[in-house]
Amino acid sequence: MCGIVGVLGNHEVAPLLVEALKRLEYRGYDSAGIATVNAGKLDRRRAVGKLVNLSDLLVHDPLPGKTGIGHTRWATHGAATVTNAHPHQAGPVAVVHNGIIENFRELRAELTAAGFTPGTQTDTETVALLTQMHMAGGLSPREAAARTLSRLHGAFALCFLFEGEDDLLIAARKGSPLAIGHGDGEMFVGSDAIALAPMTDAITYLEEGDWAVVTRAGAEIFDPAGRRVNRAMTRIQIDATRIEKAGYKHFMAKEIAEQPVVLADALRHYIQNGRINLPGVDFAAVDRVTLVACGTASYACHVAKYWFEQIAGLPADIDIASEFRYREPVLSPASWAIFVSQSGETADTLAALRHVGDKVARTLAVVNVPTSSIAREANLALPILAGVEVGVASTKAFTCQLTVLLLLALKAAQDRGRLGAEDLSRRLDALASLPGLMNHALGLAAAIRAMAGELAEAQDILFLGRGPMYPLALEGALKLKEISYIHAEGYASGELKHGPIALIDNRVPVIVMAPRDGLFDKTVSNMQEVMARHGKVLLISDLSGIDEAGAGCWETLAMPEVPDFLAPILYAVPAQLLAYHTAIAKGTDVDQPRNLAKSVTVE
Ligand code: F6R
């Protein structure tokens, strides 16, 4: 995680660096800092906590210069203190870093022995110290940086700035993404194109192992063997208005509310003339699918397992990406592996994709950021078209991921002869009604707000679901705990009696997600077991479900009627609203909850 930026500008860079960091704050907000070279002199400002603290500091203690680097931190090594904040400076060099230098202990020992003593607890400082040591030995900044890079193990995106050099940045990428931006007599470096969007739309992505010497005249790019290479420049379209709150109090609220619109966009893209539009996707010869992701995206995969197996009769495995490689999965050469990621940069998911390589017939990426590493490295990338998601808690990306995965499952069913034309067309029509149903579900906000005060008092909250609603229970619990800090767990409702029921008493709210489907009666029986032990049940169902089973519940929420196979997409909405309003009632930082970051680029 962490966001990095570098600017070789024609004007004062501090405001540009801060603006770019604002766009990167989703990557971490433990501290922020910038460094500039002004009249040859290297200087820096750093502040703990959110970027606003750095902005305040710069008001009282400005940092002049037209050349600079900046950083927003998600702490890996060392607490969130000013000393550990980036940029890290060692003599004539300052460095910003995203990633982890795995051999930093060994390097620290070597540096200490050579008289270059670390003063922080970070891995990054060793990069600055190594470069300083090489420069002290007579190497130029460029030679020193190259020598340093050859010593580093692990994952990194780095940007170096040097005293006395106001027309030089050195950028390097291994494992973590890095973009170079081209301006008019100006050049930029950033963790992603979004950070550079106000300054340029002309972007060159560094490839794995590349490093670049950047001056105002352009960028010379080298591969790990030091050979000069050409990397294409692309024009990026980023709609700045989609990165604003547009009158909402929080990005999360805006992104929840946007779901009917972005879902409709995705449906328009993937369903054309009454047919599924997935060119080049044919499941006829595929013998199984493996779905891999982290967090919320992994719960989307979990739902998709039910769809692939129930609708298409295609065996589906699911893995959380951080475990996938280590369980040494046995992959069929006729299978497809599907990697799901909002950011497309999640290190564990990317590592899983690389691990699969060509062991399967095809790798697919279901991603929100089409220029991301996962999108670029998979055989086929399917965009979810959710638009920029800024809130750390994933909302609209989840429902768009589900929609694309459902369309893949329907296509698999069609290709495998499991779904006749009429049945398929009926399901596609039902899908087309989903944005309208979502609007209706969003109307539950007032009722949810009214119960949030009481939920906010709870120490523990359980979510229950059965079948495809089980992953929704997991997602509801994740969403709630990550932004309200209330301990929450999701369980398959039938599993409760095998242990977790011991937690139930009249202080534990239990949220039961139970559309009136074929599993409803069984879920209701489990709900009764909770009520018999004085559990405080909130039943989320449709009107008929509530009529039938709502008596004796603490609260009920009436959802619109929806075909069973679409319920997991629709029921995401009350789960998101419950988390949002409970967090508001608790007064937590909804868009930037503690300890988290939006893009998790470390393993
Ligand atoms: C939770 C959340 C995370 C992400 C996870 C994967 O609200 O957002 O659990 O889903 O970190 O991130 P991506 O989808 O970017 O790979």
C-alpha cells in the first residue's frame, strides 16, 4: 500500500504533491510527507495522521521548490511517527516507497558496519542509506540508485530525489505498480494514473523490474538487466467528477447510492440485443473454474461458486488469495482461473495470478481498474464498470463484481447446454430489473438509520444466511466491523448450533438475511433457535417472508421481491446501509477507517 508521487514541474510543486497525495490517500493515511529540491537544497516536511495535518504544517512552514516527491503511508515496519514517515532522507538522497524491502535487516547490518547508521524502524530507510553509501563512494545519483536497486529483495515502487539535482527523479518498480506521466515540459511519477489525473492524461506504465531516469525532457526506461526499453504511452480517461463526493457526506454514501446507475452501465455493456456480450468467452471445453480474491471480492467469488454450480453445473473452487499458493492447489489444464479485484493491484491476488501462470487453460480478471496489473497480466480482463471507488469499504464494486460473475455463470450455463434460450432470456430480463429493485432497497435507509443507534451500542453482532446468502452474511459482518469497529461475524445459519450459539444473549443483535427462497424455512428454524435464547433478531426478508416469520423479531426490513438467483446482489444493499448508519451513529471515520487502506499492495 502507501501512495507515492514525484513531480518535475514548472511551478511550485508542494500544492501539486499534496493534491496528488489526496488522490492517493486511499492507499494509507498513517502519515504523509513531501520533499523538494530548491536551489539545489533538499528539504522535507512530514506529519503523522491524515494528509490534512501535512497541509496544515505546510501553511506554517512552506516548502518551496519546483521538483519534489511525496508519500502517504500505510505503516508496515515501524509505528506511525514523524521519524518513520516518508520521504526518508540520508545525506543527499530522499526516497519514497510503496512495498516491503524483505532483506532490509541484512542491509541494515551491512550499512551499520559501514558507518551508515539507521535512525528509523522502517525498511525504506535502508534504500536511502544504501544510495547515500554508494554516492559517498563516488557514484553518480543514477549509478548509485541502480546499484541500490540491484541489492533489494521484495516488492517496491520507489522514487528517488537528489540534492543538487533539480531535473532528476529516479523511479523503479518491482511488484508494486508505478506510472510515469508526461506533461508539457514537466514530468510526473505516481502510484497510479488517478493521482496524476489533474496534471496529465499521458501515462506510461513501468513493467515488472523496470527503472526509469526521469527528467523534464522525458523518461529513459531500463529493464532489470540495464537495457534501454520502450514502454508505450497511453491516454487515460479519468472522469474527475467521479472522484468528488457530489453533495454526499461520505464517499461510501455516494457509492452505495450510485449502485443502480453503475449496475445499469454494466448491464448495458454485457447484455446487448437480449444476448450476453462476452466476446471470446466460451465455457464449452472448461472442466472447472477456480475463483481467487481477497476480502469483499472473495465473498463475491463465494456467491459465484453457487451460481456456477447451481446454474451451469460447472464445478467451482474458491480460495482467498493469500492462502491459494500455499495450499499447493491442483489445477486442471482444462480449467479457467478467475481473479476478482476492485483495485486490480492487490498483492496476494496478483501473486496468485502469477502462480497460476499457464497451468490452466485461461486466466480471467474481473476488475474495476482496467489499467491495473491484474487486468494487464490476465489472459482476459472483464471490467466491472463500477466507476472510481474511493470509500475504503467496498460497496458498488461488490455488486458490480457479482453482476459480472453472474453473467459469466449464465454464459457457462448457456455454453454447456444447461440453460435453454427461454430460461436464459427470462433471467436476463430479471437482471434488467435489478437497478430498479436496488433503488427500492435504497429506500430502506431511513428505517435502517432509525435502528442504527441501538446497533451501535452492541459489543458483538452476528449475521446469518444460508446458501448464497451465507457469503452475504460474511460480507455484512466484514462491512460492519471494518467501519464501525464493532465485532461482527457471519455464519452459515445451520452452523450456529455447532458452537457460535453459545454467544447468544439479549445483548447480541443477530441479523438474519433470508429471502423467501427454497431455504427460507430452514433459515427461519435457525432464527427461532436464536430467539428461544433471547437473541435480538433483525430479519431481512421480503414481505411474504416477514408476514410468515417476522413475529417476535426485534426488527424487520422488508425487501422487494426478487428472483432467488438475484437475491445476493440485492441484499448487499441493506448490509451496506446497516454498516454505514451504525458507523455514523458511532462517529467513526467511515471513508477512512483506522488501520485500513483501499489498495493492499503488500502480501
Ligand atoms: C472490504 C474491502 C476489502 C477488499 C479487499 C480486496 O470492504 O474493500 O476487503 O475487498 O482488500 O481488494 P481488491 O478488490 O482491490 O482486490
